[in-house]
Amino acid sequence: MDQPGDGAIRIVHDETGHRFEARFPEGPALLAYHVDRSGRLSLDHTEVPPARRHRGVAGLLAKAALDFADARGLRVVPLCPFVIAYLAEHPELERLVDRGPRR
């Protein structure tokens, strides 16, 4: 899971660990999720090493998770405050969001 030489940040989907992640020397950046009983993708928590914050890493993680949900026709339940803010900045993705009761 090394970073490409062109400086691009590589996001990997760790399905076993239920997270999207990018690896850095300082440690992994991740967006953790779970699939609820209704089959919705609940986006739980985003974490980025302090040295990598405010550089767009969390946004890349959110985009990867939302692209994954979109490609598979999954509804998304945003629980993570960062993902909620990301969705507010990207109203075109609102179609993915399920704001109904949790099950």
C-alpha cells in the first residue's frame, strides 16, 4: 500500500476492517463504517494523523466511501461530523443519503 510516486494519495477499501484508508509514515488516515441491518452504509468516523490534517485527505476518504455507495446502489447514513459537513458542501450527493430512522 505504498503511495504512488506522483504525490497522489491512494485510498484503499479495507472491506474486512470496514474502512477506507490512506497510509502515511505518520500512520493511517481512515473513514470507518458499518453496514446496518437495513443494508445502509453508515459512515461512522473519520481520522487523519495530525501532520496530514487540513490537506484534503478526509475529503478523499469521504469521496471514496460515497463513490463506493453510489456504485453499489447503497443508501448512506452519515454519522461522522466530517462526512455530514462534506455532504453539505456537495449537495449533488444528497441523493445517496438516507435520513430515515436507524434500524
